Amino acid sequence: MAKNKSKKGNKGDKKSKTPKIERNWEELGLMMGLEIHQQLNTKHKLFCPCSTELTDDEFDDGIIRNLRPTQSELGQIDRAALQESLRDMTFKYESFNDHTCLVETDDEPPHALNREALDICITIASLLNMKMVDEFHTMRKQVIDGSNTGGFQRTGLAATDGYLDTPYGRVAIESLGLEEDAARRIDSDDEFTEFRLDRLGIPLAEITTDPSMHHPEQIKEVAYMIGQVLRSTNVKRGIGTIRQDVNISITRGARVEIKGVQDLDLMPEIVEREVQRQLALADIKDELIKRNASVEDTIYDLDEVFKDTSSKILSSAACIKGIILRGFDGLIGKEIQPGRRFGTELSSYAKKMGVSGLFHTDELPAYGIQEDEVNAMKEFLKIGPQDAIIIVAHDEDVAVNALNEVIRRANMAFDGVVEETRKALDDGNTEYMRPLPTANRMY
């Protein structure tokens, strides 16, 4: 069953999993940039007088919200926000008398900007050779994953056009932003995602470099040097107070944002594995075109095929659905990162709709599904020797939505690498989160 097995990698084995491959990074067209988010050590939050200290106390009040995307100033809906809305999630929020107020719950307009936070940004800008803007304007960045109660993050541009001299050469610092940190995610299930509001609104400096880094070790060095600059100012310390996002692309691939890189020593490994993933997806694209492959949009009912199955997963499900991917045989099981296959990519999209994973014919028979059942399914669907089948077992609505996502992602395979936001995993691999945001998220 195609699930994401890489989440629980431990730090002791992360460097031993991938044999080092000597690559010509210049020939590959590797381009990388950094986004560093650092909490500022202010007494109050960015737009209200609440404390910036986190708490583990019992919450005082709770609220429930549903969030929906809205049109930007350009009159369009951001693709990342739209995709998040399809999950139709309900969000619960925990608030505290001493750490939150009506600003965090979006029931009161924001107060005046925290001048202490702005002063810290001025110091950071000076250390990074940046030019401060003449006027600070607060904007809204649409975020409907539940981490902001109002469906947006308040952010503003503080400085531009800086640079940092490194052993690999000068790196341009494109911008310094001052924004609100997001709420803390503390629990999630198929129906609700729960957040704690004590972190929402803590001042956050966002430093963005240009994509001028071309070697995996360089991005680690730049992240370290920027971190040293930040630590010389009044910023918070400790786990979770600084977060690094890495933007990566190669000539045969596309730009991908990898969020939540906590361990600087893991950065080069993450870069190498992302390059490996993009090259593998580009090869899959070439093979699909060579095979004249196609994706059928019909979703088939497979209950009759598996009515006597001994598979506990299938027998306990409300329904069993399947789709046909023409010409995909052998490619769904192709490894794209250590321990992850193209089927894992498809599974990541399906999981956003509420399933725990999927089955595909490259890995069957397995998981209690017998060879005669696989043959019966192939005969029932009348597939050819180069075709593959994807199976999902769940409630009907969830199964259909999940397979529609698989169909959408399988069609993207003909474009090679997809522009995505991905989550960094502990072993150096990455996992799909959502589409890469666009300018339409600003309003």
C-alpha cells in the first residue's frame, strides 16, 4: 500500500541512506534560494499587547471556524488556497486570557504596529546591507490551512536590496519582511484540525535571498551565516523559533519550495534528494510520452471483484474504487527518492482527501490481496500489459475525491516536475503539502 514511510527517519541514519552521487551541479542548472523566518524577542505581539511567550496551560476558550478562499486584487483565486479549500476541513482554536485577545480570533481590528519589532528589523537590515523602505505598508497574504483564524497572514515589506558575502561568493538578500507568526497546530484527524493561538501574532522577520546558490553545501553555509546575523540581534532562541524554507529548481525540473528545514546539517542531503526526485520525474515523463500513455478519468466500482477478499483493509471498507492509468505499468513503483516511489507521490495527493493510502498494481499481490484477485481485476477492467490500476478503499465520497486527486496528479506527470510546496522529512526526503502559491494570494 503506497503510504509515506519516510516520516520517521531518525538522525542517526539519515546520512547513510543515500550513496553520494557526484553530480555536475552547473550542468544540471541547480538554482537555490532561502527563506528564513525568525521570531523576534519582543514583549508584545505584532498587532496587539498580548504576551509573546508560549503556554502549555489549559485553554480558557475555544472557537470553531471554516475558511474559504477569496479573490485577490487581481480578481483570481490562488491555486494553493483553492486546493486547501477542497479538503473542507473544520478548525478548532484554543485561546488564553493572558496570551490572546480578540485580534487573534479576528473579532477586532489590529492595533498599531509594534515599534519594537520594527526597530529590530531596522537592525537586521543594517547588518545585511539592506535599504529600508520609506513607508511600511501592511498587506494580507491568504492562508486557509487553518493556521490563521481570519484566513490571512498580515505581512509587510521592511527592506530590500541587501547582500551577504560568503565563502562561495556574494549572495543577494532580496527582501526583509515583518509579519505575524502562525498558530500552533496541536492535533488533527479526518474531520478537525486543532490549533493553539498563543503563537499567532508573534512578530516574525522573513529574510529572502535570490536563487543564486548552485551547490548543496552553499545553502547550508548561507543559512548558518544569516542565522549568526540574526542571533546578534534581539531574536528568540530555541526549537521552533527559526524556520528555514529552501527553494530548489533544475533545468529539467521546476521550482519547488521545501518548508520546515530545521537541521542545517541536513540541508545538503535534502537538496541532493530533491534533485534526485526531479530527475526521476523527468525520466518518467519521457517514458510516458514514449509509451503514448494516458490517464482515464473514469472511476470504476470494484466491490464485486473483491467481494470475497481476505484483505482486512479492503473487506472493512465501505467501498472499493479504482482507476486505469494507460502506459504507467512499472513506473508507479519507480523509486524517486530513497524509500519513496512515484506511487508515494500519488498517495500524498490522495491523502489530502482523507484516505490513509492507496494500492497500485506495481506492488500487488500484497497486503492480503491475492494474485487471482489481481488477475480478476485486470480482466474486469480489460487493461493491457503496460497499464496500471490504482485502488482506494474508503467511504464512497472520500474514495471518489481521492481518486480524482490521483487522476489530476497522474496527468501532471506528462509535464514532468510539478511546482509544489513540500514538507521536509527527518530523513532528507520531502512530502507534498500543496501547490506552490501565486501572486493571487495577496490582497
